[in-house]
Amino acid sequence: MAEQEIWVGGRECASLMDEMADVSLLEFVQTSTPYLVDESTLLSEIIARIERDLGLANPQLHSVTIVFGHGMREFYGRMLPDVHADYLTVTDDAGAVRWWVPCGEWNTITFANLLNSQTAGLIDDPREIRIVKTGEFGNGIPPMDWPNFLTVLGHISTVLGLTGLALKGAAAVKKHFGNWRDRRARPEDLVRFVVDRRTWDSSDLGKRLDIPRDDAKAMLDLFGYRFDSDSQLYVRDQRGRSARVRNELKDAFRRYDGE
């Protein structure tokens, strides 16, 4: 397999949303170290080398974040706070999403998986790895669990009077949530993964969620997407009843978190 360079660098920031996104790629490369990897290189090997070369193996060191790619936008699901004990959401060899893979299983994640995860929109460019020393974050409130989510989804479906394909979408969520839960997905992970993308190919969504294409189509309708005959893609709709499902769910997550 052909080797390629990845670039690894670091800096200290006051917070996760500090000026990291303003650092140009040229500046990043000039202050970083190139590593040679191939598609079979394991993430655990990359992290072990980073820890060794940048002195991150000190067990007393806290609040270290690894960020893939140039931007800090939508850092949810794109970072690994504390390289010693955290999680990463990636695709498996078949292209389906593996949510919250713990660091103890990073020896099952190859660089090829990381590249495919970038294509799936789960992480930014794994060829640029940024190490950021930051402050603590998070409010300590556990996320909404699946039983509560299904109850909320049922209430929203009733209040909005969902019919047809949208109701089939809600049924698809109820049918498949156990598989996603087994893959460590939280309800918010599922919703964010779907609705953060402007357009979807239903077969691609089906592959990522490991569900039949018809169920993927129904879920896209549920979460406020409409089929565009010109592009042959599902496009996020800003109006209509199903678009309100997406917005109501976002509000429900915010209320649950006490925001």
C-alpha cells in the first residue's frame, strides 16, 4: 500500500472554540511534524506515536483534545477530549457508522476507516491532526436516552398529525434503534448525523445506518427532507410539517439539557 503523509501539530487554547480555525493550513504545516502512514495503519498506532513524540503520555496531563482537519466548526462528534480515555465515531469496513468507539478499540480503526469517515461527514480531514490543550467543558448532564426519545418522537408525531411516509419514518426509528444503541449511538447522535447534512442520497444513508433504503427514505421524510427530481437527492426542507419535526426534536434536546 502506498504511504502518504499526515501532519500533526499542537497549540494551547483557552477554550475549544479559540482561534484554531483561523490557523491557515500553511501555518499549520510549517509548525507540524509529518508522519508516514498507509491505509492499514491503525489509529491506536498513530495516537501512541503522538503521545510519545508530543509528551502526552503523562497520566497527570488533562484536557487534551485531538481534532481532525482544519476547522473547529460543529466540533460535536469531531473530536476526542482526553486522548487517554475517550471515544470516536467512525465507519466500519462496510461503511456503516460505529458510534463512540472507545480508545481501547482504536486498534480496530484503520487509516482507511478514517478516510471513509471523512467521506461520510463524521470527521474532518484525518491527514491533519491537531493537538489542542484546552480547559474542561461540558455540563455533566447525561444525554436523552432512547426510551425518552421514542416517547418524545411519539408526542411530536401526534401533535403535528404526521401521516404517510413521515409516520413510516417514525416506525423505522422504533424498528432500528436497538441496532444503533448496540453501536453506542445516542438519540442525539442519530438526529445530528442525519439533519446536519443539507442533502442525502437515500442509499448512502441506508448504508451508513445499516438499514433498508426504503426505511432511509421514510426517515428522511420524517426529518424534513424532500426529494429533488433534478439532483435525485433528498434536500433539507425549511418549511412544511416534517421540517417542524426536525426543529421540535432540536428544541427537545435543548430542553432536556437544560439550556
